[in-house]
Amino acid sequence: MHRVLGDRRAILILLGPALLVYTLIMLVPMVWSLGYSFTKGNSIEGFTGSGLDNFTRLLDDPAVHEALWFTLKYAVIVTAGQVIAGYLLALLYVFFLKKASALVRTLAFFPVILPTVAVGLLFQKLFQVAPQPGPVNSLLNALGLESIDFFGSAGSAFWVLIIMDIWRSMGFYAVLLFAGLMDIPDEVLESARLDGASGLRLIRHIVLPLSLPVLLSSLIFSINGTLKVFDSVVALTNGGPGTGTTPLTLYMFQSSFTYSEYGYGSTIALLLTVVCLLVSLAVYRVSRRDNTES
């Protein structure tokens, strides 16, 4: 193994194909997109240089401000919901269900493998108000309350989207965090129990600090995914009503492919890349600091 690691030719042979694929699929499009952000036009009329016009427009565009605010708000709430719900499920698997955890893990993971379009249609039917009330509105009517048009306002549509995406993904994070909890040595837990730690005290003072690394990984993984949300929004609301649930990804897509403003769409993509990088670094630094203090 040491001979292979010390042989530059062997390293090049082993890593070269993967680096080539990564360069062609990731780096080249990123550089190409960066170049487009300094242009205007389309593939039919041709492209001309625009200097910093796209960036100036980006700063003054209220639609970008609205989409950015929606993206950040959505990312924070869904990330918190996914990781917290996943962690609670993982604790349930390890400390309470034990033998029955395999069945519950399978049921909780099932939404993860469902197609996004199918999940979107399911939640549309659950919360619909017309032509006939869905199960949620039927329950409200049974309780003597009026039906709510959940997709008629941006506020209620936002929360339906939040619920849908937390439900879809919490099973994945439960499995990820379950694996992290299983890495905690049994000797440590038994020693803590002998010292009088049990229940919430055991989780707070022993389990939580030892599972911080996998929690950090889950947070970074989740925040990157939620900042780039696209398919869930298209399947459930398509950015509506109006532009009330339009994230940066959808606005970027519309600018590029609906209005053929490839330069401006690339500029929005660059903004999203910077936001993802900054948020991930912030989460990493805060989590590492808390981990060190613990």
C-alpha cells in the first residue's frame, strides 16, 4: 500500500480517470457558466460581452431578493426539521425499538425512494380544496372548520412544501444518524449508566457529544441540498402562487430556458454557488467550535 501511495505513476493511473470525468462534468461547465455571466444574448442571436451589467441587474432585481429570501428561509427550516426528525428517529431505533427497528427503518425510509413527482401529486391531493376537499380539508370540515385553500397563498403553500420535504427526507437522515449512533462503543454507554446517567441525561451528556461529527455531516449535506431545491417546488407549486414559492434555482431555470437570458441565469447560478459555499462554511465553523467546546 505504501509503495502504491509513493508511486506517482500509480496514483495518476488510479485517480486520472476520475479526475478527468470530474473536470469534464463539473469544472468545465462551472468555468463556462462563469464566462456566460459576463455576456448577454442567446444561442440564436449570438452572445456579446456585457461587462458587469448582469451583476448590477442582480443587485437591483426584486425577484432575486424574494427568491434568495425564500431559499434561505426554506433551507434553514427544512434542514432543522430533517436533521432533528432524523436524529429523534435514530434515537428511537437504537434505544427504544431495538429488535423492531428494522421494520420501522424500512417504513421511514420508504418516502426517500418515491419519485418527487409522485410525492408532489400526493400532497396536492392531501391538501386540495377543489373540486372536492382532500383529506386535510375533510378533517377540518368534520371539526366544524372551514376549508383552507392551502395553495392559494404563498404562506400556506410554503408550509405544505416544508412538511412534504421533511417527510420525504427524514428517513434518509435517520439511517445516516443511526449509523453514527451505532459507532458509539457499548462500553462507554454501560459505564455512563453505572455512573447514574440514564434517559435524557445519557443522551444529552454522552450520546449527543459523541454523535456530533455525524450530525455535522448531516447538517452540511442537508443545507447544501435544501439550498438547491428545485424538483420539490416544481412538483408541488411550480413556484406559485405568483412567485411566492420560487427559489433561486427555479428563477435561474426560468431566466435561462424560459426567457433565454443565459447570461443572467448564469449570474444567478454564481450567486447560488457563493451562498452555498458561505452557508456551508458557516455551519462547519460553528459546529466545529461547539464540538471543540464539548
